[in-house]
Amino acid sequence: MHAELLIHAEWILTVDPENRQLTDHAIAIADGRIQAILPYAEARRTIQAEQTVELPGHVLIPGLVNAHTHAAMSLLRGLADDLPLMTWLHEHIWPTEGRWVDASFVADGTRLAVLEMLRGGVTCYNDMYFHPEVTAQVTAEAGMRAVIGMIVVDFPTGYAASSDEYIAKGLALHERYRDHPLIRVAWAPHAPYSVSDEPLQRVATLADELGVPIHIHLHETRDEVENAVNAHGERPFARLDRLGLIGPSLASVHMTQLEDAEIARLAETGASVVHCPESNLKLASGFCPVARLLEAGVNVALGTDGAASNNDLNLLGEMRTAALLGKGVSGSASAVPATEALRMATINGARALGLDSEIGSIELGKSADLVALDLRDPHTQPLYHPVSQLVYAAGRHQVRQVWIQGQQVIRDGAPTTLHLAEVLSEAQVWGARIGE
Ligand SMILES: [Zn+2]
């Protein structure tokens, strides 16, 4: 059998339905897809590969999926910390965005975020921000995979003047990336408190017609829910359900306030929850009941949120925090085990984005979106269980090789599609301007 690339890793965590862990196996890749997974001794006999990559001491995993971020906000990292959500948004983030966010801000901020994510083993991200056509272009140029949000809010910004214009621009973006191998789109109404009923209803209808996901912040804080109940007598979840948004295409982000009936409704409709533990901790937003959601059979993915509320786009760190917080919140040390945290950061994220037949696990026929981490480091030795080292001890500097669709985007820790020094100097120019 002929292959373009043969990757031989000491351990492979497949994240397949059985969570198989393979030792001393190889993966053959042709046309950007996983063509064979077999013991290395057999691969040497049967596969003629154009290139072979040897990874002793490395664990190979599916590319990580960051299921919620605002990539361009990387330029606002560290601008306003240690503040509650509404003060942070109204007094700092929104005024700064109003003054500075334009197409070039989004291009430079997205490039910084993409570089950070690739170097941390993230191969796909789900974005929500203004000027999504710029985000899509920068991401595609870097050879990264993303689901780009067709953002909708009620208020005017430099990007669009009305919810009608946001939706029209979203439809144009959908048309433009219809058959793109790396870029997909999703409707991204910002939140129940920033989008009114009529555009939300249109989004529900259009998501159905176009077969794309809906990505929305929901029940982020207790205040959000209480304010809605006081003003309209209805919880935001109930309102979205009434408007037709709760269903299998929904990726609802945060969900720190959940009643049993809402958890049951999520499970029954096949909706996904995107858990952002570090953003919730930093903004003191509350705790998503992850163990209860998983127990009910709800698909739970992981996101970093934007770099202004995290402050990094580190999904390895997010896995660890999710595993630790899940135990603390549920009072059970066996809640959110390492294997489950890895599933949340890979296959569950893919499922939340409607991409689970394409990415999220190492299985035959799937896209070769792969990440190799070198575990030969003092803090990941000795090695009893690779998944434990990965979730509870590994750091991003151990991500050495990253492939997306079989194309190598990180080689020996360095980017192949982006220029590190240029990306850093662009970020520094913005920092000097915004911080003055
Ligand atoms: Zn967010």
C-alpha cells in the first residue's frame, strides 16, 4: 500500500468509541486522510511511504477542538482583568472594541490567536466575532480548520448596522465558503440579552435550511437569568426553546445556571453544551454542572472563550481545569476522569460543531488532524498512563508536531504557515496603540 506519510508514535490515544490506546503503532495518511492504523512492524512490511516520521517517547492524539472563542480578542489579552462580567464588558471591552475593531484588527488578532492555538495542539476552533470574513481568510491561509460564526446582535457596530445586515452578511459568508475544505460557518447570535426574538427566530429557520450549527452564549451568569425573569417572566433557555433554537444543531456556551428539566431537555433534543471553565472562574460567572450533564447523556465540549477573559487559548489547560473543577463541583473524585476530559476536548467538540464524521478521533477515513506531544520531560515522567500525563501534567511546549488534513502546520514546535516574528510585531504595534 502506498502512503504519503507514515507516522510512528510510541503511544496513540485514538479517542474512538472504545477509547483504544495503541502502543508502537503507525498511522498511514493518503490524500489528507487516515488510510491505515496498524502495528509498526506490519506497517514497515506493507506500507510504502513517501515520508516516515518517527516519534519515540511521543503520544499522538486527535487535534484539539476549541469549541468557543473570539480569536481576534487575543489583542485585548490582559487589558482589563479582575472585574465582573458586566463591568468588564460595558466599561472596558465594548468601548475598546468600539474604538479599535476593524478588519485589520481582526486580521492581526486572528493571526496571533491561530498561531497560539496551533502551537498548543488546537487544530479546529469555533469563533464568534465581527468581520468574520477576515477571520475565515486568515485561518484558511494558515491551513487551520475553523467554524466561523455568522455573528448577529441587535446593536450597530463597525461591521453591520442592524440585525438584518448581520444576517445578510452571514449569508454571504456561508455562500463564499460553501465547499471549502477547512472553513465551515455557524450562526452566532451573541446572547439572549443582545439579540431580540425576531432575529433569533430567523436564525433558527436559517440554521435548519442551511444545515449549520447555532453558536450562542447562554446562562453565563445568575444575573443574566434573573434579569430575564424579572423583565419578561421567562428564563432565557425557555425563550430560546419557544423560538425554536434548542435542538441538535445548538452549541450553547457556558450554561452555569441549569435546572433539572433544562438538563433533561438538552439531552432529549441532542443539544450540546460548551463548557469554558477558566473563563467562568476568572469572571466568577458560576459553575457548569458538567458531571450532571454527562450523566444525563448531554454532549459537553470545551472552549477557552476569548483571550480577554481567560487569558490564554490553551486547551490542554482547559482539559485539566475541567477535570479538576468537575470533581470539586460534584464532590466526587471520579467525576470527569482524564479520558472524559480528552473526549470533551476532541470528539465532543467535533460533535458540537457537526464535524464528528470528519475529525475528533483517530479512525479510518477521518481527516488526518493530528498532534504529537513529546512526553520525555521531567514533569511527565515516569509514565504509567499517557492520558493521565496528557491531562494532568503536560504543557503546550511539549506539542512538537501538528498536522491538519495531513499538512504539517507545526514542525518541531515551529509554525510552517505563519511567521512568528511578524505575528508578534503586529501584536506589539496594536498593544502600543490600544494601551496608550
Ligand atoms: Zn464568549
